[in-house]
Amino acid sequence: MRKAYIVTVALFALAFSLASASDPAPLQDFCVALKDYSDSKSAVFVNGKFCKDPKLVTPEDFFFEGLNIAGNTDNKVGSNVTTVNVDTLAGLNTLGISLARIDFAPYGENPPHTHPRGTEILVVVEGTLFVGFVTSNPENRLFTKTLNKGDVFVFPVGLIHFQLNVGKTKAIAISGLSSQNAGVITIADAVFGSNPPINPEVLTKAFQLDKNVVEELQKEFGDHNY
């Protein structure tokens, strides 16, 4: 009986170690993501993407053009994010990095959001930004800083953060992320603009707001009818 118990524990330990093991680096030079899955029969599926046959890879697979072009900030928040991730630059597949350009209109903001799969490091190229992030429960500690041209700030993976242009002129920032596709969850959009909408009773209690206020916010962010 004791021997069977030891064997069972050993098998569980082995299974857990295999399940939690990970290799932080790719096991080949590159794994260019296939954009056209019709060629997938001769491809390998790695990390959510089919890999292009290495013999068919070209310099264009590692190239992205246009990050010098300003994004359109004519919207409610006054900002625009141009993302260079695995979906727009196939050569990033399995490399664990991506890039983004953030344009801000005067007093525009990149509203509170989180990247569930990546840490972000941001450098201000032009203008002045007020940035910050909030730590997890229970402290919910707020870290903020005013950044000028050339300043750098880091937003730890998964934490809610924001950037606000506090200048009278436009601002530009470049962000690097520690994932080929860090993902983004904009808090207001996710909470009040989910599809289908979250039951207003849930949000009324969570945010301690009147139900009418919650429903108005849901209409604003999700254009839902009640």
C-alpha cells in the first residue's frame, strides 16, 4: 500500500513538473506565422500560429512599414495605438516581443487598460505624458509619474495602467511589450461594453452606483438597449 502511494505521488509530481515547465526561448531560429492557412498542410503549429516553411521565408516576413505615420486621434479619448505584433509582423511569432506607437491629441489619453500577457516599457518621443499603474488587491497602490521627451516608464504585466497627454500639443510614445501578442483589455469597454452586457445588478453592486447610471454607461460603451 505504501509503495503504491509513493508511486502515485511520484507520478503526480512528474506530471506537475511537465505541465508547468516552459522554455523561454524559441527552439529554432524563427517560426514565421502563416497568414494564409491554406498552406498549413506543409506547416508546423507553434504557439497559436502555423509556421511558414523556412525555405519560403523572405525578408518581408520580418518587415513592417509605416510606424512613422501618425495615427488618427479624432475619437472620444483622443488617442490612437498602432500595434506591431504577430498579427501585423509575422516574423515575431515565438520571439516574445512586440511594439506599439501611441499618438495623443492635446489632452488625449490612452484610458485605463491592462495587457494580460506582457510587461510594457514606454518611451516618450514627443510631448509630456502623465502615466501610472495600480497594483493588485488588497493594496491597490497607485504609482504615477510625469514623463517628458526621452523619459522611460515600465508597466508590470497584467496591472491596470494609463497614459494622459497633459500638454497643449500632440504627444507620441513608443512601447515595447514582452509578448508577440500581449493582448489589451480596456477596463471601461470590458466592464460596461461587454457583449452580451453584464447584468446591471452586478455592476450596480460592484460600483455602488444607481442602476440608471449603470445602464446609461452600458449604452454609452456598448450601445445596448434595455
